[in-house]
Amino acid sequence: MTSWPASSGEELFVLSRKSFEDLRSFAIAANDPDWDGLLTFPHALAGELTASRRKIFIHTLLHSVRHWPSWQRISPAGLQAGLDA
């Protein structure tokens, strides 16, 4: 996986494409135990949060759709401001 932070807009979009490729590969190869497996994450307010891979996968897809319109507005503004593509 590409490391964060990306130093240019192009690296950011490469990271995005790679992340979706990884999600797609997981979705194709996963079986029921993979989907039902639990992952635990540290959380600043709640201490820890635990969710199934299935829930995290669906949330990731929905969350990315939520941000897509923002990137469509931000990208041209960044390019006009002289940021690398």
C-alpha cells in the first residue's frame, strides 16, 4: 500500500485507486468467515470500537461516495492554485 501522506494530487489519486483495487480483491476472494471476522480499532472517545469486516467494507464504500462530490470541487481549485496534479 502507498504510504500517507501523499505529496501530490497524483499520488493521492494513486492511493485511492489502489485502495479500491484492494477492496475489490477482498470482496471477490472473501468467504463468510472472512466477512464475519471482527476488527478492533482505537478510538479517541470510545476507547476501542469493534466491527465486522462486512460492516467496515460497506461503510467504506458509502463513505467514499459521500466524499466524491467534494473531490470534484476541490481538484480544480487545487490545480488552479498551482498544486501538482
